[in-house]
Amino acid sequence: MEQSRPKLWTKDFIIVSSINFFITLIFYLLMVTLAIYAVNELDASTSQAGLISGIFIIGTLIGRLFIGRFIDSIGRKKTLFIGLIFFTLTTILYFVDLGIGFLLVNRLIHGMAMGMASTATGTIVAQIIPATRKGEGIGYYSMSATLATAIGPFIGLYMAQHTSFQVIFSFCLALGLISLLTAFFLYVPALKVTAKAAESKGFKLSNFIEPKALPISLITLILAFCYSSVLSFISFYAIEIDLVNTASFFFVIYAVAVLLSRPFSGPLMDRRGANFIMYPAFMIFGAGLLLLSITTNSFTLLAAGFLIGLGFGNMQSSSQAIAVKLTPPHRMGMATSTFFIMLDAGLGFGPYILGFIIPITGYSTLYVILGVAVIATSVLYFFLHGRKERAARASIASA
């Protein structure tokens, strides 16, 4: 019966999702404003400004890589506190002007703190969501980050035009402090550490990467790489096709698509399985990139944004749900870390690699190539996960 379904929107679920929203909002807000700050206030070159933005993602990768191994020995809530404390302290250091070198080091540490905190929130939320509502719950949780990716750049660019950088840093600090204070009210059930869970000594790959989560995380790497072309180059492409004003609404439409679809996609995944969401999403995401490649007017540009949100937005949350579902409870931290390492690697290194390809192909042809690549990745998904999921659901149905 519907009434007997375990509760999803608990106090702890709302707290974890809120913290994730705030820290992701700060990340994207600073991503679009610090390059301007570095050039205008610190006389940085364009390449230095790019490094100031990008080094944060490198820090995030480092933070995720190492905290995935130690999160359960430290404690999930304690890890979140440590991450949020360093996240807040490094936000304070933006007020200190000691040159570009200091800013780069601070950005690196800030990224590491973000990696710790967001890995902790992702692991905690996977633990507290009822097993029968895992896909739905992770879908709503990841929506907090999706909203932040749309709202953060808007607030950041607006504040950069109408306020001082000191006000921007103060706003980020306030959000960081709210996240830290809110975490005190979070209850995380103690996790029983089995003998098998304790076997994590020594330097081996399985102490940093969760093997069971790796196949779906590799799929996520490819998809994030393709999506990075939109995240990083849509503004340049909009200039080329003379749709700059419309492009400012692209990610708003992207977020709307995720918001409208998430109440349906999560429960459908729990009832019908990941394949029911993933295969159509491959086609929709690919179609969005192909539509983007032939865009000549505002309607098709925003329609492409809607399709990309519908496709990639739901694939991201579904893939995360797959990663944690495949993993025993004591390895959830590692699985979450593995998933986000691949996601960040695709988003972080994608623009750098694609930057070498764009002069050869141009933006339009690039989006054609990536659209075809996304659709083709559905075949790789079938071999890495899809056929196993289908076999597992068939055996459950016949039991």
C-alpha cells in the first residue's frame, strides 16, 4: 500500500540536501566571478584566471580520492564537519589579498574541502534513504545540485555587476556558516563495521576506488565529458550564432527540465529499473546536442537546453543511484567518491581537451560529434551494466 511506503522527506534528508545545495551554489557562484576578480583586482592574465577557476576542481578530485577511503573510519558526520569547517575557513581567506599565488593555494584547499563535504553528504544521503526509494531519493537529492548550477552563476554574475567582491565573499561566507550550523542538527545512524569492512590497510586501488561502482562511473565520465562542452562553451557558441541574450536562460530551462521530470524519473527507476530511465535518456541527451548543433533561433536553443536537462540531468542522478545500489553499506563512501571523481574529471578536463578540438571542428560540428558519441555510449552501457540489470530483474520476476 502507498501509505506503508517508508518516509523519504525526513528532517535529516532535508538538512543534507540543503547543505549540498548551499556548498554547490557557492562553488558555481565563485566559478563565474573569481576569474573576473583575478583579472580586475589582481591583474591576472587570462590563462592565470582560467587556472584560478580550474584548480578548484583539481582540489575537489584530490579531496574525493582520499576521503572516500577514510570516511567510514573517521565517521560520516565527522567527515562532513571537517569538510565544512575547512570550506568555511577557506571562504574567509578570499578576503585576504596576498596575490595570485595565495589565491591559487586557497582555491586548491577550498576545492579539497568541497570534495570532502560533498562526498560526505552524498554518502550520508545514500545511507538514510530507504532502500525501496533509493532512486527517487537520490534523484531529489541531486536536484539540489542541479538547482545550484542554474542559480549560482546567475547570482554570481548579477552580484559582479551590481556589488563589490567583498559583498560576494560575504554572501558566500554566510551560506557556508549556515551549512556548518545546520549540520549540527543532522543525525547519522552509526554504521556497523564488519571484519570485511575493516580490511582496508595497505596501498591498493580498491582502497581508493570502489570496483563495483567503476563501470557506471566510467559511463558517467564519458557523459560528463560531453556535457562539459555545453557548460564551458555555450556562451562562446551563442556569440557565434548571435543568441547571447537567449543563452542566459539556457541553464534555467535545463533546471526546469530536471525539476519537471525528477518526480517521475526517480520512482520509475525504483519500480522499473535503471534501464527504463537510462536508455531513453541517452537518446534524449544525444538529440539535445544534435539540436544544439543546428540551432539558429531562440526556440531551438532553449529546446536543446530542455532536452539536455531531461537527458543528462536524469542520467546523472540515475547513475549515482546505480553506483550506491551495487555497493555494500560499508563501501558506500567509496562508491560515492568513485562516482564523483569520474563526474568531476569529465567536467574538469573536458573543456581543456575539447579546447584543442574546437579550432579544427568548430562548435556546430563538435556538438554533432558529441551527440553521436552520447547515443553510441548506450551500447557501452549495455555491456558494462545494462545487460546485468536486465538479467537481475528477469530473475527476480521469475522467482
